[in-house]
Amino acid sequence: MNIRICTLLVALFLFGCSTFPDKLQLDDTTPLITYEDAASKAEEVKGKILRWGGAIAKVENKPDSTVFEMVYYPLSGYGRPVSGEESIGRYRIVVNGFMDPMVYQVGRLMTFTAQLNGLEKGLVGEHEYVFPTATVEAYYLWKNVQRIDVRGVHVWPYQSWYGHYPLRYNRSLIIRGSNGNNWHRGNTTRPSGATTYPKPVKVMRDKKNSIDPDN
């Protein structure tokens, strides 16, 4: 009897851990588009639904809306972005109304359901980039267990229809723990936005290059 009760409790626990927040839940029959599809064939999947997550890289307040620039990360079974995985690109999400940058701070993790608008040319620093863009349907700001420093996230330029030529452009991805004392640095390369889509490269962490912010 006790074994059955324990088995039931474990099953309920696992079920709860794999459930998305209510506002992010969709019908099981809803076809969801991937980042790869949005980046490589945006016109074919334009207007379809996505459910993506990532770390906030930039918050831009417009007169009637807010644009989030996000560093893409895959989602866990319960919808939280897995920031320890490699990122395969950036995207932009438009939310109606004012979103306070002091609440939605750079590095915080968010998950969205949204409708794909297409591709949009922009800049990451001074580097030209092509962003998949979408209009939000629902969003979820995750508790600040871990924040990602996206200042070191850059891109791998590629040959695109805009005529940019490949040049190696390496910078560091820095991951910071919630207590502010754990920093990890690794080298990464990634595509310069949409259209062409090389296989992602895993972020490597090198303890020898760790930075102690107290020094």
C-alpha cells in the first residue's frame, strides 16, 4: 500500500514539474514553429504560433508597445529556458503597452507564445543582424534564480542576401549565478541572424578563465 502511495506521489510530482505555466499552455494540436523554421523559411511559416524562451538582451519602450530583444534558449519540460545550453540566435518580441525595464531587466529569463511576423533587419552593437520577429500572445517572467550577462553574446557573420562576407567574430558568453559570485566564461560562435543556419556549437566553460568579481 505504501509503495502505491509513494508511486502516485512521485508521478504527481513529475507531472507538476513538466507542466507549463497556465498562460503559456496551448492545445496539444497546436502546430508550433521552431526557431530554425522562422530563421530559414519565414515567409512559409509567417502568422503561425511559436513558443520560445530566452534571456533578455534589450528592452526598447515605444510609445504604445515594448520590444524585447531576446537571446534564444531551448525550453525545459515545464517551459523555463535552459540557459546552460547553446544559443542559436536572437529574436524580437513585440508586447503591447509599457514594460518597465527595471522589472524586465537584461539577463532575466522569459518565455513567450507569439505569432510570427517575419524577419527584421537590425543591429547587435554595430553588427548587422536579421531577427525573427513576433507579436506576443502570452508571456512569463521567470523568478530571478539565474541571470545571464548577454553583453558578451555575439555572432558569426555569414554570406547573406545583404552581401555581408564571412569574418570570424568571437566574443565571450558570460553566465552569472543568482548570488553574483559565480561567473563562467566560454567561447561561442553562432549565426548572424536568419536565413542560413549552421549547426550550433556548444558553449564551452573554462574554469581557468573564471572571474572572481570580488577581486
